[in-house]
Amino acid sequence: MGDPREKRRYKRAELRAQVDWDNDKAEYSGYTENISEGGVFIATATPLALGEPLDLRVALAEGDALLIRTRVAWHRPASEDAAGGMGVQFVD
């Protein structure tokens, strides 16, 4: 069995992809670090408020984009070891 201190519900996989989103105030962009069945972590200097819904546009290799409905679940401050950003949960 895995580490009992591990809180994650789903196994993560590395994924580096550019994502964009906007709200009434501005347009934003960031990069995914990892993805799981439950959501994705986005490295960004401009995380949105906890619980805020957002539609992510994920850039695909062919120049197309995938639209994914999410909600901000948690934040991570920047440190010497890791970029800051937000964890978003898949809604649909």
C-alpha cells in the first residue's frame, strides 16, 4: 500500500502544456505541471480565488485547443523548489 501521509485521491502524471483562461478582468496564461483523473496543477503567478470556476483552453500540438471546465481547489505559493500556482478540479 502507498504512503499513508499521501492525501491524493488519484495518481498524477507529468504534463507540460500551455493553458489560457480569462474572466471579466483580464486574460491569463500558465503551464500545467501534472494531471490526474481529478484535475490539473497550473503554474502561474496569478492564481484565481478558491472555488472560482474557470474554463481552461489547453493548447494542442496541431494548433487546436481543448476547452475544459474546472474550479480552483487549492493554491501553492512559490518556493525555491517549486513554482507557485493553483490546483484546479475538473467539473465536467
